[in-house]
Amino acid sequence: MNNTPNTILFLVNPFAGKGNALLIAKNVVEIMKQNGYDTELFEGKNKDDFFNFTNIFDIKKIKKIAIFGGDGTMHDMLNAIMIKPEWLAIPLLLFPCGTGNSFSRDLDCLSVEKATELLINGKEMLVDLAEIKMNENTIWSFNIIGCGLVSHINILAEKLRWLGAARYNIATIINIIVNPVLKAKIYFNDEIHAKDYCFLLACNTRFTGKGMEMAPLAKLNDGLIDFLIVEKTSRLKLLMLFPKIFSGKHLNSPYLKYVQTNYIKIETQKPERVNIDGEMKGNTSLEITVHKHKLKVII
């Protein structure tokens, strides 16, 4: 009797992106069956469903996990897995079914066809995760952690979801005009800084939002997180800065500091909303610790 795991677990967010993730997943299920795999398909109706999937399936039968959704779906699945870390032994593949698809963009996997091929023949790679301690809670991140302008943009972009991918650009322009101030003290690489900031953003991935190459030097498996520190400046200078982000040409800005580190602490004068992997999760203050080679993915 062969006890080798042969099941691919399909975790599907039917509300992701353009709402076609379930149809895509069902098509891929048929392809996997044709290639000799057993399959299980789980359609999450809400975040609680995604958070509880590890209680539903027998880990001993699962060979691979295919996630159909965007970065927010990936975030929910990751935090479910970290409660039962034995699931870290199973490799994941995120299909690009979201709006921004930052993680898929970093892995150069932006088509369903390529993701399907990787699910059959792809290799495994270990990538880093960031552990965030905030208000006595622990949250895990694979993409970004930010506060200040980047949080304000994300909050407004969610309200403008009906505009599709353009909502990020529109939300950015509106919030640059508002130009909020972030008063914070930050700790990294044995340095301490306390100033007025526009935003603070820690990136594990090169990309965020809809194709914004926010951290062009970031690597998923180097044990470091790339920390962008943007000091308070004028609306005009911010408007000139943001277009450069799409091509990664913003690093020479005189009011932007770019550092790589494995630990960050952010303290703020008042609670500030925190953007974690595109999801609004709690308020500052917070600590970020990088865990090297923590998650197994298929590339």
C-alpha cells in the first residue's frame, strides 16, 4: 500500500480579483486529475473559513497547496498555517487571481497557465517571513508592513474597489493632496531615529500594490527586510516621487532612506493603522522580526 501523499489541496477565495478564481480553480483541478493527482477543493466564504482550513483536512494526505486568490488570501492562509506550523512542510503555490498579485509578480508567475505548469513540474524554494508583534498579538507577513501614507492609501483604495486596479493610483493622488503626518520613533540596525514621516514601509517583496516596485533590492530569501523611510515633505515632491516607484527609480530621493535589516521597531505618538500584506491589521506600535527560509513555495 502506497502511503505517499498525492493530494493537491485547492484553497479558493471566490471573491478575489475579478471573481473568477473558483472557475479557474475548477479548470486546474481537472488538469491535475489528468496528471495523476488526487484533489480537494475548499471554497472559503469568509476569513474565518480560510483561517480554519487546517482543522478540516488531513495533513498526511496533502502533497501541495494551490491558493487561488490575491495577496490578502495568501495572508489569511499563511496565518492559519502558522498556528499549526507542521503545515510549513507542504509547499504552496499562489495563483495570480487577485488585483495586485505582488507575490506572484516577485516570482514571475503572472499567468494561470504558468502557475498550472509549476504546480505539476515546479521546484521548491524556501522564502522568508516577517513576524509582527503588535498590541500583544502576533501576525505573520510575506509581503509588506507599513504605516502612514501607505495605510491611508490602502484604506481609501478598498472603498474604491469598484474602480478596479485604478483605485490604487486614485487613492494615492488623493492622499498625497491630504499629506498626513506620521510622528514616530524607529529602531533598526542599532540606530534610533525620531522625526515626522510621510510613511514607513518594510518590504519582503520587491513589488506592492499594482506593479509598484517599491523595494527593488528586496529578495524573498535573504533573511532581510527592506525598510523604506520617507520623511515628511511637500505634496509636490511626493507627486514627483510616486511615479518613479513603478520603475524602482525612487531610491536616490534625498528624503527617502532605504535600509536592509532583520529587525525593526516602530513607536508612534498615537495609534496608527497598520497595512500588512494589503490588509489593515491593528495599530502601532509594533516590532518586526525576520525569520529566514520559513515558508516553502513552488517556483
